[in-house]
Amino acid sequence: MGEIEQRESKYDCLRLDNQLCFPLYVCSKEIIRRYKPYLDELDLTYTQYITMMAVWEHHEMNVKELGKCLFLDSGTLTPVLKKLESKGYLERSRSHTDERNLIVTITEEGKKLRERALGVPGKMACCVNLSGEEAETLYVLLYKTLHNIMQD
């Protein structure tokens, strides 16, 4: 190996195509972009959509638990919750047992929105175009990576 190749190989770790984070970043950005037309029909942003998915699943949640579930801090989550509340999809109220806790509850309008959103996952599966096995492998690897990162 020549001197120039040796110097360049020293910087291989900084090559964009050697970064795991780069395709993850671009893929995330592009998937969210693909969601946009489907979520526009529901008058939701992607962050509002994932918030509603968590609320649909649990019907009622402590805001702290919701933030943990979505990996969102209160500075990001609070405006999202206020907007969803103003649209009538959920209600925020203080816990009866502990006033410090804010509880988010699905409304009837929020339940109706859930019905309207049923087609979104299928439409997105067509965009991503992975086999069931490939999607499951990716899901497992992403959550393993997330778990490993969160351990630090």
C-alpha cells in the first residue's frame, strides 16, 4: 500500500458510506416524508400521529409515561398534546390521586380518528416494500440498537 493510500485509509472511518447513522437518518426522513400525504388527510403531523397511536393503544396515559413511550421530552410533547386537545382528539387533566401528574385521555373524536387512520399502516407498508420477514428483522435490529444506545 502506497503512502497516499495509507493516509486515506486512516480516514475511512469518516467516509459517509461507512456510517450507520447516515442511512438511518435518511431513511427516517424519507419514511416520514412518505407519511405526509396520508397524515395530511387526517390533519396530523407525524409527531401527532405517533402520539395518537400511543393514546389509542392505552386510552389513558400519564404524560411522563407517554413521553417515555415516544422518546419525547416534555418541551416537544406539551405543544403536541395542546394541539391534539384543541382538535378534540384527547383531553388533559390532573390526576385525582396526585395533582402533579397530568393524564391524557382519548375522546370520542379521537376514537373516530382512529377509525380514519386504519389504512395508513398498509399504505406505508407498500411504500417501504419489504417482505414480512425483512420488516421483522429490521424492527428487531432497530429496537436492539435503540435499547443498546439507551443503556449508556
